[in-house]
Amino acid sequence: MVFAADCRRCARLAEFLDQVRVAHPDYYAHPVASFGDEGSSMLIVGLAPGMHGANRTGRPFTGDYAGNLLYGTLHQYGFATRPEPLDAAGCANADLALVGCRITNAVRCLPPQNKPKPFEINTCNDYLAGELAMLPHSAAVLALGTIAHQAVLMASKLKKSSYPFSHGAKHLLPGNVALFDSYHCSRYNTQTKRLTGEMFESVIASIAVHLGKI
């Protein structure tokens, strides 16, 4: 399915975004498109846009703490041209580009309280299936959190029980695509030390090895 920035297939999410645009008229507040070239060898899948992050800027993982860790680590391993997701004015950094990498979300719209409902995850899964269909042979998929992990399996028509989520895990999927798991790089996870910078860097390093970058 072709992504549409005016998608309203999930009534609850569409109506919530209508309210957000009124409360924050300077925010993007629409379904957020993927960032990076189609068919890249690495696809990163997050949960959903954050209220003051991608929902504000229109770019995945830009505008909140999670993006600082993500883009900084991607830059370290050659997957991004710059480590800063924002420019000096707090807008999406126009000079930032991804290299052999693309970023998307399991749910393209901001959900209330950052909690999408199962129906909304299922409805948005067609978009994720389209992203996966463009992957080259032996590509890598990074799932940030359990919901993203399960969304990838759903889009791939694979049983969740056959590929349990575990931080640092690597699962080989059909087409020789490797699914890597990481805890989400959210502020909460890093502040509670559930995920450290070293833990996240280790996962990205494993992907770089898989793709022959190191």
C-alpha cells in the first residue's frame, strides 16, 4: 500500500491529530513518512511518532531524546551523515541524510498517551509490509521494542512464538533478512538504565558486521 500523509483509516488517531493541530498549529501533526532511501539494506522500525518529536518535525525520531541516541549511533557506524537530528533552531536538520538506512514506525500517527491500539497497529501494518517488500536480499531490520518486533513479524506473515523478542537477539527471516532486536532508545529506557548507550551501540555494531560495513 502506498503511504499517504492524509491517511485517516484509524478514526481515533485521525481525530486526535485534528485536535493536536488546533493545540499546536506549528506542529506537523500528520501521519509521518519513512526517512531514508527505499530499498536500503537496513530498515529501522520504531513504535510511533512522539508528541514533541516526529509529530512536531515530520521526521521519524527527530525532536526528542530517542533521536539523539539513534542518529548519534548511526553516524558512528556510517549509517548517517551527521549525528545531530535537529539544527540550531530545533528543526529537522536538512543536512542530515541516511546512508544505506531507512527509518519508519509500526504506527505512522501519533497515538494518545503514546499507546496505539491493536487495531491501529494492524491497520498500519500494510505500510510496514510494503517497506519490508523493498528490502534487498540479506538486509537487516532493527526492531526497537516488542511492538515493533511483532509488527515486523505480522507484516512478514510469521508466527510471533517462533521469533521471541529479546534485546540483542538476531533472528534469520525468509530471504536471508536478519531481524535484530533492541529495547527502544527512549528517554525512559535510558534513564532507568534498561538500555545504555553501550548496549545500543553493540546492536548497531552487530548490524554493521552483518552488512559487511566492519
